Amino acid sequence: MTFDNTLQNMIGISPFFILKLFILLGLMMYLAFALVVVRQIQLMSNVVGGGGQYGIKLMTLIHLAAILLIFVLALLTL
Amino acid sequence: MPDVFVEETKVLPKEKPKQQPPTPIIKPSPKRSLWHRIKQPLMAYMANPVDMHFESQEEKEEICLLLRRHPITNMPWIVGALVMLFAPLAVFPILSFLNPLPDLTARYQLIFTLFWYTITFSVVLVNYLEWYFNVYFVTNQRIIDVDFNNLVHRELSSTRVAKIQDVTYKVNGVIRSIIDYGDVFIQTAGTEENFIFEAVPQPQEVVKQIGELIEKKEESAPAEAQGV
């Protein structure tokens, strides 16, 4: 009997479903963190502005896009 | 008798002259080379930066110095990020060998790997932003300290150059002496808070610049008092 079958017999739910749930919850919180980062950079750019702002904003958007991509990937493939 | 065959000339109201929009405080940035644009976000000492501005900048206020902590102070988190970057190459084969969760498919491993590298990128990004936005400005009017301690806390302190009583610097340690960075202490008058520029490059030059600004203010103070 495999590991997941053993657990499923014990608790009635597939352990991989629970694992997927926790992964998605974690990724949602991480996504919220990325949104906070984007917003805070917008606010800080008003406080301290300069020529390097575009690169920084681009990095934060890439960061957000990466997390969104991983979230969608986890949602669809796991 | 009024002439009914001639149209009365209508006197049109004079158009009010359009008010010129106020001149923006932010001066248009001159064309900079690509190399300058790349290295500018990494610079910790900038004299007379033309394309920088801050929130409470006044109309005739010009930035004389822009200072940040010396880039060498970022070494701890850079080393940590490098360790995180190469950790999967060492840890994942060991985990595969030990195989604690035999039924974990390759999809989970892919998601974990991508998640790990995104976390690494987050560590680099947040630490860089903390360094970039923790900035000190020395202008012809004020000294400004912008603190960005974490993502949800920021603070801006300023004082007039005329209120500065004493400026000193300290360079302690071998590394600081070799690389030439240290702390600049600015004492202000009365109950005003004192300022500390931590780990800034060329502290002796910073002290010199602030001293020159104070002298200029003292020389121009009688003229300003007379209204000249």
C-alpha cells in the first residue's frame, strides 16, 4: 500500500489535495505580498524620484508576474 | 435714425491672456549615456544629481549631494542570496537520494523549485529597495534623511542648513578605512533632532560640502535680513 493510500484511508482525504491546498494558500499570500511591494514602490517613487525608477518598477512587475505564473501553474497542474 | 441696413459692429470681449503654467520643480533630465543610466541606481555618492527629486522639495532648492550607504554594506544579503541561488543544485539531489516523500511527482518538484527561486528574487529585491530608498539629501537649503526601514514604514526628516551647529565624521575599522566610508554626525540647534548619515562614502568630502553650505548661508544671512 502506498503512502498516500495509507493516509487517505486514515483521514479520508487525499494528502496531495491537502498539500495542494496549502501550496495555493501560501502562493496567495505571496501574491498579496508582491502587490504590496508594487504599491509601496509607487508611493516611494513619489517620495524619492529619479532616473532609476523605471528599472525598479519593471523589477517589481516582473516579480509580480512570476508569482502569478507560479500560482496559475500550481492551480492547473497540481 | 438708426441705420437698419448696417449691422451693428459687435465688440467682442477681450480674451484674457492665458496664464503660463507654473514652472515644474523637476527639471528635465539631460540626455545621459546608457552606462550612466545603468550605474545610477547603484551609486551611493552623487554630487549635483540633475535628475533626482524628492517629495517636499522647494522651488529654488537644488540637491547638492545624494548619499546612500556604501554598496559594500549589502554584502551580507548578497552572499545569502548567492547561497540560496545555488542551494537547489546541492540540496535537491540529496533529497532525491533520501526520497522522504516517494509519491511526490515531478510537478511538485518543479513548483517547489520555481517557488524557491522566486523567494530568492524577493530577498534580493526587498533588500535592494531598502538600500535604494534609504537616502540622504544635502541641498542648498536643507539636510534630508529618508528612511525606508521596511515595506510598510517610511520616514522623512529634514532640517535647515542654518540650524546646523556641528558636523563631524568617524571612520572606524580596517575595512572602512580601506574602502573609505564612515558615519557623518550632524548636530543641530536646540531641540532639533540630530542626523546621522550611516556608512556613507567619502565622509570627509560630505563634511566639507556641508561646511561650505553653512558658510554660504552665514555670508548670505545679513543680505537676506536686509531684504537684498
